Amino acid sequence: MDKLGRKFHEKPKANQMNVFNRSFKFGNSNSETHASDLYKIIQSYSYQQRPKILGLICDNGPDFNPGSILVFYSLGQLWKKQKLDQLIVCSYAPRSSKYNQIEIVWGTLSQALAQLTLVSDYKKYDHKNNENGLKALFIQAQDELKAIWDSTMYNGKLVRCNNVEPSSEEDLYQTYRETKEVFKHGKNHSNHEAYKTEMKMLLAHCTKKAYCLHFTKCKTPECSHCQENPIQDMSAFEFLDKFENQLPTPVLLKDYYLGQNYPSLMDLASDEALRGVYNQEIKKTVDNNKKESKQCLKCNWYFESKADSQKHKRYCSK
């Protein structure tokens, strides 16, 4: 509780730091590899320790931009395969990346490499115009990097470093190129219908707003996924019921809310009168920005651009 009496959840303290090393030369990062990395981190914990609700705070780069249909699909697969109750993905607004905790952590990792040279004996590798020799060189560089970072402390714990070797394959997500082509060509691609079925399922379980994706399980008897994997933490869903089963949008209530700008989430949940004012402001904002902010009439997807709308219509139909 702050000095104005507003209730807040305690900010989580930094826990285990995980790093994945992969060579851009032999396998670059994308939304699918990131989802695979997150899956591996979750699976490394015991079943009892795995999260029921996972929240991700990301930068707004192409691999994690919630406005990207590829990011939506990849993280939707993570939500589905990990059987999470909820997956909340938020990116920082423009010019706010200075608050990104990963950027802060990266300073510790970079400091551990100061004045060090990886693969000082690189000349022993025949890496010029030799694919296998170059792969071997990258593997040794990754091994040396892993040894350094595995012995680096962050917030009282050793960093956990993982190498994705140039010759290895992602064990769960190997469809990125195909997915990209399907979303590019739409119904002209031979696998369009299969992806459309999967997309409809994910769209039915997601609210998409600017800078945010929110996947949740449903209570619909006809949904095979949610019936086979029932909600594990019902209290969180009872909380969301107060906001039409989605996270509330930050709304300016300066003239009403203690002279401050934005009400806290906990106060909105506990104060019905405050929620009433909040809902009025939401309606007013939507009414005043109908051209700029359009929502799909069939699902909880808020369009950010004309291209976003066109791609969305290929897959959203009931």
C-alpha cells in the first residue's frame, strides 16, 4: 500500500536468469524459437513449480511485438502446449524500453565478458568456405560462453546458460517458415485451411489490444482443449470476471481518482463505484476514437492497422 492508500501487489524479485545462445549464421531467432525457449524453461521445473499463469514483459521488437500475427500464433502455441490457464504478453510503449529489466540484466552478462576473447585458437579451424569447420568454431565459442555465464552470479543465483548448437533442430517448433508463408499468401497456400482451424481456436481464447495479448482458458463445454485441461486457478478468473474476463485498459481518471492519473488494478477490483467511472471513461474513449480504434465484431481483437484488419479477417469467422 502506498502513501495514498492504494493497494498494489509486491513487485516480484528477480529469480533464475536464463540465457539461450544460438548462432544467427545457422539459425536466427524468431517468435517461434523464443516460444520454444520459454517452453524449455518451464519444462525444466517440476510439475508443481510450473506456472499456471505466465506473464511476459517484452520489448516491442519484431520477435515479440503483440501486433504481429506470427508472434500471436507462436505464443498461442506456447499457451496451448503448456496448458496454461492464462498467458499475458505486454510490450513496453514507445520510448519506454529503459524500464526493460532484461536490458539491466544484460549489463551483468556483458561485464563478465570484459577483456575476454572467445576461441583464441580459432586458427586451428578450417572455417573459410567450410561449413562444417565454421559450425565447429561456433560450437566452441558457445561452449566457452556457456562456461563463463554459468559461473556468473545475478541476484544471488548462478545464471543458467543454454546452447542451441548450429547443427541442432528445435524439438517442438519447426514450422516457422511454413507459418510465415501461410500468413503471407492466405487462402492461396495449400495449408491455409489447417492454419485457419488452429487460428480460430486461438482467437476464441485471446484478447488483443495495443501492446498486449491475453490468452485465457474458457468455460465453454464445446471447447475440447479447456475441457480436457480444466482451469487450475479459478480465483484468478473470478477476479477477471469483474472486467469482462480481460485485463482492464489503463484509463486516465485524474479528476476522480485521488488527484492521480491512473487507478490501481487492485482498487478497481475492490471498488465497484470506481469501476463504474472507469467503464464510463472506457466507453467515452471508444466513442471518441471509432476511426482509430476498431474492434473485430466476432472476437476481442482490436485492430492496429489496415493490414492487421485484412490478415485477421482471413482467419476469424464463426
